Amino acid sequence: MPKAEKGRKTKRVEKKKKDPNAPKRGLSAYMFFANEQRENVRDENPGVTFGQVGKILGDRWKALSEKQREPYERKAAEDKKRYEAEKAKYQAGEDDEDSP
């Protein structure tokens, strides 16, 4: 197989700028759990790195039963509804700005 040509330039695709007024996405059940438990993990394990905290949180999440995950799943569902409502309102407002 021939080697790729050296010095070949690739086109950069510019990222679309995010609108600061756009609604924030809903958090997952795991994120609600992690936000709630992060301080406990740090207190129980002083001196752990950021990555280690994430690993511990992930292990604890995996160890939870369905019943223990339920409150976090409920919060995530509520947050998803909030996001969908804010998104619809935001998009309706965008449509108003586009029309003369």
C-alpha cells in the first residue's frame, strides 16, 4: 500500500458556535447520582485524583440496584421534561426572530 502524501493539507471544519441562550441539556440519572455523591467520595478518600473519583463513582453506580437507582432515574426524567419544554420555547422564540 502506498503511503499517504506528505504535506497534504486537510480542510478544517469549523464548529458551529453554541448559543449562550440555548437551554442546557437534561442531566442523566448517573450525573444526578455523581453530583450528589462526589463530596462523599472525596471525604472518604482524601488525596484521590479527579480520575479516581470518577472511577469510584462509576463503580458505586454499577453496584446500585434498580430500586436504589429509581430516585435518580425520576430526577433525570423530570429534567428531560424541563429541557424539552425549554427547548420548544427557545425554538419558538427563534422562529419569531426569523420572520419579519
